[in-house]
Amino acid sequence: NSFCTLLEKPAMRFSRQAHRGGEDPAASLPVRHGVRGDFKQRIVDKMLNAVSASYKILILDDHGTRVLNSCMRMHDLMDYGVTLVEQLGIKRQPVKSSDAIYFIAPSVEAVDVVVRDVNAGSYKAFHVFFTSEASDAVMNRLVGAHIADKLSTFVDMHLDFSASEPLAFNCEMHYDLPKLFGTAATRDASREVASRLYDVLMSCGEAPVIRHQNNPVARDVAEELQRLYDKGEQLDASAKLGTIVILDRSIDVVAPLLHELTYEAMVHDLHPLKNGILTIPGGRTGQARQIPIDCEDKLWCELRHKHIADVVRGCNEKLAALKKEFPQLANWDPKQGDVSLRQIGDAVRNLPQFQERQMRISVHTELAGMLMRRYEDEHLEPLVKAEQRVATGTDEQDRKLSSKDFQKDAVAVLRDTYPMTTKARFLLTMGGGQGSDEAGKAASAAGAMRPGALDSLKLFDPTASYKANRTKSDKGATFESSRFIPFVKQVMQGAVDGTLSTNDFPWLSAPPSGHGAAKAAAVSHAGAGTGFGGGGGGRTEPEEKKSRFGGLFGKSKTAASTPAPSGGSAMGGARPATASRGKTVAKLDLGHAAHVELHTTNRIWVFIVGGIAPNEARSAYEVTLANGQEVVAGGSSALTADKFAADLELLA
């Protein structure tokens, strides 16, 4: 199974030591590991350490496997007495000398297996941990089996989400878009989203002040989340008081659809991983290799958000540096007659480190090469350029394009040999950026099939939100194929700066006195809204009175003639990492060599009802690095272009 495959792979330890420099005052600062670290710590504290037996057998179903695999490896589990990991659904040998820990989804089928094991006396003791709250049907099955007195532990862990990286998570909801938008939308769906989001926040010990995009979907989830806090368990004085901004998918319908040329985005598009496993064809040997690619891989953490051109260049540079660091191994020839015993000893001692690093570099070199070959074979360069133009509304020189320009780009793509799914994706991108009517007109002109999902875009009112409220193109982008800026990134920067308009992103309740957001609330209260919110209603300023921030970030900056951060735009993220933001209070480990210096321990949470796209998750890292404040991005699901397009079809 995938979990055991991953467990057998060598991985980086969770407890990394801060840099030990005698003169470095930051060396003793606490090191944070993001939501993934908090997620892992909850599993350790509430499950692994809660069972005091010396030897434990961990039994997982598919869901428990996926949850645990997102943050732990076998060497981690062994540290807490786990000697064996087994699958719930397969035949297992009884081990009556060891305690069994069941980490499973609360289903009747899973309970039946537990009941069978208990009645057979397969283990010394039985500890049941459900990933989420059990339903009445499951509880009735447990009660009816009369095994309660034989269960040493029974706990709902409330871990029905995935936090596989430090600054991003998703609630793993299926078909969330149809449940939340359109004619089939219900308040029950909003309650489910809020419940899962509440579990995430409680797992991290967070009690953030809540604000939301000013429209019904985001507001419903915000109100349900506040209700859960009001009636839930009381957090102690150590609870972290950050800020959460709840958005919905109407905030940006283009971001999930674009072909992007960052490393991780290309992997999602061109060579998707299965449960975090990269499969590399065997070539001449015929034996395919399976390699884990996740946050335990330092090189992946370092390269994932870079443009593919920088990844290829970086891998070559790292390989050259490795050979320079270990010349005796890079040029090793055992047939040399003048090799001393000391040289042989040095080579043997350094060999494991050299081989591990060389293997990781070669894996990413090979993967980047595979992506580039597919990119070229599928003739994607003209498509990517056309997508950037219809998404941003400008050309490569930042000149505004006309409807005639968009039609010319679209007809060229639609008359090319791309698959029908690729053409439909392009039309949806065009519909999101320039309106459904413009995309429908292009489909007619090219004689192409008009996707039914185009009509679904009208539910999100993308034309109004895009044309009135955002700067879509990064004028300082290094690569022309990476000019598009996810609007969520602007919201993140506005939340950090305290410049989000209270009309467009109102507080559900005023931040408490002394909370870091209280000052931001006072600053942004004067900001006039634009009625932005994908159909949420509200007034719209006359065009001539709008600031270049579109009103979304309040008038405080423009009214006071406050300059944008040095080197950056209102979008943010371009602020230099060295910008002074106050005293460093902690360091954030993002999985590779460098730590981010944090100037506050309060997190900014940005949650998207309807799913989060990879480029939006990447934005959290960019804004965190630029500002020295931890920004976490989350969504009700993890969105890929294919999933988003399929969900839009269901809404049609």
C-alpha cells in the first residue's frame, strides 16, 4: 500500500535544530513548523503518546492512511513505540502481546472489523481513534456489539482534513462546489465546511478573529464557524489569536484553470503524483521506480514554487556543487593504484551522504526533464501565452488588449490540434477573465463546442470582479508566462497590512482590545467597498473615483498618500524579505535549509470555500517570505483544473 511504500523511504527528521551560531541571537528562537507541524503534534499528543504501551501496532484504513501519511513516516512512528503498521481491510496475524491503535474513518464497515478483532482477542488492548466525529449509525453499531468495556480508548480525533505542507491545507470535501453554489446549495453544506475548518483551527490551538468576503456563501460559513466557537470547548490562555479571512470561489475563477510553469504546477498538470508518489518509467530495464515527493524532501521544498527554467538550472548547479564538494567520490575510480587507505576511508564515510544527495538531485533533474518534454511535445507554449493574455487582459508589454485581440488568440487556440478538454479549459479561462459572452463568441467563430460550464461562471460574476477590482498582471515578472497574479495573493497582503476594506471584507465581530487585528480594523474601517463578492450585492463606486486598489484595500493608503512598500505594488509579495517588520520572535521551518524570521506569532488564515488552487497555496509562501508573518492558505478541497472544470459542468 502507498503508506508502507512511503514509510520505507528515508526521510528528514521532524525535529530540526536551529542554527547554532555562537554570535547569532536568533539561534535560540523557537522554530515553528506550520500547520503540518501542528497537525503532527496533535497526532503525537492525543494518540501516540496517549497510549502508554511500550509496543504498539497501528492499524489504518484508507482514510487514516492518507491522513497520517501527510505528516509522518515510519521513523517518526517508531519513536513513539509503533513497531508495525497494518491495513484494516486485510487479514492480519494476532499479536496478543501488543496494544492495537486503530486510526480509521468512522464507518459501519470499519467498526465491524474492530468488533471482530475485539471478539477474537487479537491484541492485548484496543484503542480506537476515529478521524472525525462518529455518526449515530456508527455509535449504534458499537453499542449493539457490546464491546465498550473492552475498548481501552475511544476518541474522535477531528482530523478530517489534509495538512501535507507547512502553509496550506484542505478539508478534503468532494463535490463541494455543487453543494455550495447554484440551485442545489444548502446551509448544511456551509455547516460541513465550517465544521471541518473548525477542526483545523482547533487542532492548531487557534481562536482567530473572523472576517469574510461580503457575500452569502462566505458569510454563511463565517457565521457557522463562529457558532461552533461559541458552543465549543474553551481554549486556554495559550490559544493563538490570529485573523481568518473567509472567501469563496467567486473571488477568482481563473486561478484554478491556468497552465502555470512553476515546478509544482507543472507536476499537477503534466505528471500528477498519486498519494505523493512519483512513478518514473523503467526505460530499458522495464522496472518503474516509485519515489515519494513531499515535504520530507528538502529539495522539493526548495524548488516547488520556482519557474521550471530555474528548476532545471538549479538542479544542474547543485549537481556541480556536489561534485565539487566530494571530488574523490564524483571521480572515484577503484582501479587507481595510488589510492591510500585514508582516502578509501574518507570515501566510505562520505558515500551515504553523497549518494542520498545525488539521488535527490537526479530525481528532480529527471522529473523536470520529463515535464519539459511533455510541454514541448504537447505544443503548450502558444496556449500558455494565450491564457496569460485572456486572463490578465494585457499583452507581454502590459498593453491593454481589445476584444478583437482576445478573439484572435482564442481562434488560434481553438483551431489548433489540442484535445477537446484543453480547448474547453481555455474557453473557461477566457470566460473567467473576459466574461462568458466573450468566450462563447470565440467558440462560435472557431466552430468549436461551447462548454456548458461557461454558463456556470455567471454564478460567480467573474466579469464584474475582474474588471473593477484587481490588478491582474505582475509587471515585474521575470517570465512572460508568469504574469498572472492570483487575486487571493492581494487579499493576503491586504490582511497583513491591515488595508482590507471593511465593506468588502467585514469583521463578523470586532477584534478584542489588544488583538493585533484591532489596529487593522481601525485603519481599514474608513475603506469604501465596491460591492465586490461575486454576486454578493452592494454599491459600486464610479470608475473615476476608484483607487488602483479597486477599493478592496480601503482608502487609507491613497487618502494619506502612503507609498506602496519599497520595490512592490499594492498586490504585495514584492516587498523585500529584509523589510523591517519589528523584532524577530520565532523562526518558521519551510522544509529546506532556510528558515523564515517571523516578527509576530499571530497567523493570517485565508480560507476559500469552494477549493484552493496550487498557485493560491504558493501565494501564502510568497507573502509569508515577504512580510515575516505566517500566512496560511486553505480551502474546502484541493482544486486542480480538471476538478474545477468538472464541478462547473455539474453546476451547468
